[in-house]
Amino acid sequence: MSSTSPLLVPFPEMPEIAGVTKRVAKARYKEWDRCDLTYVELDAGTAVAGVTTRNVCCSSEVELCRENLKGGKARALVVNAGNSNAFTGYRGREAVEAITKQVAQHLGCNESEIFVSSTGVIGVPLPKDKAEAGLRAAFEAPTCSWKDIADTIGTTDTFAKGAKASAMIGDRRVEIVGVIKGSGMIAPDMATMLGYIFTDAAVEPAFLQQMLSNANLATFSCITVDSDTSTSDTVLAFATGKAGNQMLASIDDAGADAFASALHDVCRQLAHLVVRDGEGAQKFVEINIEGAVSDDSARRIGLAVANSPLVKTAIAGEDANWGRVVMAVGKAGEPADRDRLSISFGSTQVAKNGLPVDGYDEAPVAAHLKGQEITIGVDIGLGSGRATVWTCDLTHGYISINADYRS
């Protein structure tokens, strides 16, 4: 991993999840001396749900993941770092099928219960010999910590990312933990990342999918670093059922709302961590849109602001140039009225109903922009739609990281 982000969040202490066994190994997909293969065994009966990229040039791993999600059950997760195995044709598919076959034989389960993700350089077939040797090493490796997993799945990440939450279902406390990687090529639908969430709760696969999809819309699909949607994005949630709670099958079940809230909290924490580690990022930016004609419209306006290079570079330069926000709102292609638009930075309103605020003093805005936590508020003035999206500033560091990515 590269030097530490100034927006680093320390890795939390996270509980073990019954029914989950974690190991890492060195497959040496790149010329580095670090673990780059993650292997997680899941007890029989584990439910799985997932969301994947909408990039039409997705990897074979994503295609196979979508196929396997239909079964709703999982026995293992394999994550390769350093090679995305995307845009590699039949050779890429053969590589991921070889992995699923090897793991299924090791566990004595169906290949459809094995989930594989890969991340890294696009266009280079995943070397099957290295993957197979790495798996053999992983099968014999000692168990590891959640932080080991978070470190191993990373590529350009500068810090390990993890989150946790808990909920009460009846008289049973259930735990939820998650790890994620992501730093660049981050955009919604869904955001560029690999994320894995584990819980000991007993949840029906269809209901787990419903809750994860809902959480994704308000978290992972509301962040952006650079507007680029990856070929490999995947977030998977695994529920082992070992907590012994009454099986959750619908939101009407006792404790289901508490569990859904905790799952959303973990997703939100993980999404924020990805933005905080945006390549070259110096500032974490929250953009609140209200007064739009619908929530969906508000989200699209928010993303237009968050993805604007002019807005992001102004924030990097600590320049209180709210005119760039006006521009971004106007280009979103959503209903907006210049003469109803209001904008604020931090707690300071700078424009109201299409005009600069009388007696506007730029000093408090400039002071706000010198911090690392930036808030931009936009009131469209047309309806009750609202949304929050998160992004980071755009600095020279982003260019340096991506110019040298393959070297």
C-alpha cells in the first residue's frame, strides 16, 4: 500500500463471526512481497446476497458472481488482489472457473457456492498456476484477523478499512462486520470497490438481498471519487445463522428493522471510508441536496456536483467559488430553476433564490474550506426530494497515482 491518507480512519476492533474462517496467502500476482489472496470459508447453510457493477465490460468474476447469487447460498469467498482478470476473454473465465472448482473440491460443495472477486490491472489474464498455488497455501495457512483481510484485498488503498455494528433480534444479539477496498475508479451504480459483509444472524437470502440492495442505494451508490465505474465492483453480504435468532424473512419480523438499520450503518461507514481514501484526497466532502422534484433527481444533481472537476479542484484549492456549484446543478439534466436556487458552504449561506446573499462575507466560507470535512448544501426550491452524496477533492496526487499505476 502507498503512503497513508491524511483522512485515515484507524481500523476498529471487530468481533469474530461464528461460521466464518479467514485465511490469507501469497499468490504473487505482482512483483511484491505481500499477501494478495484472501480465502474465507463459510459454514454450510450460509445465506448470501450481493450487488455488482453496472459496467457492461465487467469481469468474469462479476458474471459468475451474478449467476451464483441466484442460489442464495455460499461456502467460500476468494479475493485476488493485483489482477482484475477483466477484459481477458475466455482465459479469464477459465481462470475463475478453475478457482471455483478447486475450492469446491476442497470443501466438498457445489461450485455455485463459491464466490470469487479480483481487483487490479485490467486486460491481463489471471495466471491459473499462481491462483492454484496460492489457494493451496491458503488452505493450510493459519487463521487471520479482519485487518489482515482488509490489507490483503487492497491495491492502491492507503489504509485498511473495516466497520462493525450490532442489533438485537428478540433476545439474541447479532454482530455485523465488513471490510472493503477502494480508492480510485470510484463512481456510483455501484461504486468501484470490493466489499464484504459478514453477520452471524439468520436471514433468508431473498430478504438479505432486499436489505442490501436498499442499503446500497443510499450508501455505495451515493459516493464518487472520479466518476469512473469499475469492471469489478462487488459487495457481498454473508449471513451464517449461527447467532440462533428467529429467522428473518421480512421487514415485519421482530428485530428485522433493527438488523436492517445496522446493516445500513455498516454500509454507510464502509462507503465513507472509501471516499476518505480517495486517490490523492485531502478533504472529505458531503453534499446535501434538498428541494428537488424527487429523491432520485436530488441524487443525480448531487452526483453532478460531486463529479465536477471544477468543483473538486476548487475545494482542493480552498477556493469559495460557489459559481461552480451553480454550473454543476445546471448541467445535471434535472429540473432546476436558477431563480429558486440556494447554496451554502458549511453553515454559511452564500446564495439564496438565485442571488448572492446580501452582505455575503466570504471569510467564514474560506475558513470552512481550510478544514478536512467540507459540507455543501443546495436547495433546488422545487419540491421535497432530497439526497446526500459524498466525494473528495481532486488533487495532483490523483494524477500521480494513476499515471504510475502499472509501473
